[in-house]
Amino acid sequence: MKALVLGEDRALHLAERPVPDTGAAADLVVVRVVQTGICGTDRGVLVGKFHAEPGVIMGHESIGVVHAVGSAVRTVAPGDRVVVNPTLYCGWCPACVRGELNFCQHKTGNEIGIDRDGGFAEYLAIEERFVFALPADVPDDRAVLIEPLACVLNNLDAAGLTPGSRVTVLGAGPIGIVAAMAAAHFGCPVTVLERDEFRRSRAAEVLKGFAPEPEVVSPETPVARGELVLDTVGNLLAQACDLAADLGTVVIMGFHAEAEVSLRPLHILQRGLRIVGAGDYNSQIFPRAVALGARLPLERLVTHRFALDEHEAALRCIGVTEPGYSALKVVIEGRLSAPATA
């Protein structure tokens, strides 16, 4: 099969890899990949903000059709449309036994698209418990955003979101827009701050019609302080604290391994701020994301689709190889581009 592999040069390369099979693993499911979204974490790896193992097949926001199953698989069958939960856990370490699945002590070597082969490929193999059947009426472009929605729900849960609370979202990338969608769905007035003009205008279009309708503005715009502030960029903690209301909560969502900030502890203490790092989502959230994703118009975010051999064009759209953004959600389809006709 064809797959996009991370090179030592921190770039994606189209390579040949064996098609995975179930082998002796009775619980494995082999999925023929239909789409895999390019995540902010993927972009972070390619621009040096986050680490992944060279040689790994990248990509983790995958949907597809079951190709083959191991002998013990019971919940899905060949031909079923499925979404993949890429946040793996062992189930038996002390953290997992406590129900803290997102802090599994055996994550190393088991992070899909980071140090275990992921979904920028024609096929993906994964254990049955991480595969969920999709409702028939959920289109592919909506389904491919269920995993980002799980990330958002994890952070809203960690913040203790109360329906109706004022929410401020820093960043109008796909995860920021999904966060705004979910918060608005729960009746929260939402303000989204975004510096990039393209993303700001597209976010306003995507969020149109929600009630209450989120406001999308530039960071220089004076805004009311939020009871909950989400930093979806990963390096805006200081600004997030400034934008939080007294007794408010700030949640760090964005992954940025090199980011550092300077804060005044007294400023946090006197204003009663709560700063939360929610980490990866607990996989118990994933069924909720599947259910809620069926009711949100997540497909509005998908602006571009590329085949595996068109990945360079995909990366240009999201500012990896050229500055600036010209896309919101970009998906890589699990196929090669059609050959040119004479």
C-alpha cells in the first residue's frame, strides 16, 4: 500500500508499506482508510513544535470501511463504516484501572500517527475497542471531525463548563471552531479571537446560524472577559489569563512543546483564576463525541481534500511549506490521485 511516512528531515514522504493484516491478533480490525484529517498536532510535528518518531506513518483522525477482522471481533464486520479512536490505552496499568485512560502508563509506542503507524495510508490496523461504527446518515466530512470533537469535549469537561457561561476561544483553526460550535450548542455566548484574516472570515461563515451565534474578531478587538478561556494555540496562556474573568478558568488545549510563558502568581491568586491542563481525552468520552457529532454540522469545516500523492499541496494550504493559511480542515484521502487522461 501507499503511505505518508515521516522522514528524518521532518517532512512527509510517499512510501510503500505492507498492507496490514490481523495476523494472530484476534482483536485486530483492518480499516480501509477513506479520509484522515490533518490535525494541528500533525502540523506541529512538521514545523518542529512537537515530536514524532521518524519512519512512522502519520495521521490519526481517520474514518474508513472495515476491510478485515480478527476471529474475536464482534462489534464491527467487513463493510461497516467506522471512525477510529486513536487515543490508545492498555486497560490494566494503575492509571487505566483508576479510569484515567488518557494517562495510560504504556502510551509510548502506542500513539497513533506519532510512534505507531497511523492513517495517512490506504489501510490502518487497530484493536477493536478503538473502532466505532458510524450512523448511516453521518457523512464522511462530518465523521472525520469526531476525533477533534472528542478533544474539545475533554477540555470542556475539564473546565467544568456550565451551560450559558461566557466562553472565549483563542485561535480559529479547526479545533477552535469545533470548540466554539460545541460551546454554542450548550447555550454559551462565544467569542473567537484569531489573528489570521483568512481563518477569521471562514470561521465566521462556518459558525453562522448557531444560537447564540459566536462572534469572531481579531485579537486587538476589546472583548468581554470570559468565564472560560480556551487556548487552542498552545502558547497564549498569558493572554488567556488576561482575557479571563475573575474566578474564571483557563484551559490549555494547543500542543506546543517549545512554548514558554511568564506569569505573575499574585495576579492568578488575587483574581482567583484556575488554570487547567486537560491532556489527551479520556477514551470514555469518544462515544459521546460520536453521538454529538451526528448532530453538529462539522462538515462545514472541511475546505480541501487531497490524495496521498498530493500531500505537498495539502501542506501548502495549512502553512507548513509556505506562509499563511488558505484552508480550514484539510483531509487526506486513502487513495492515490486519478491518473491524467490523454
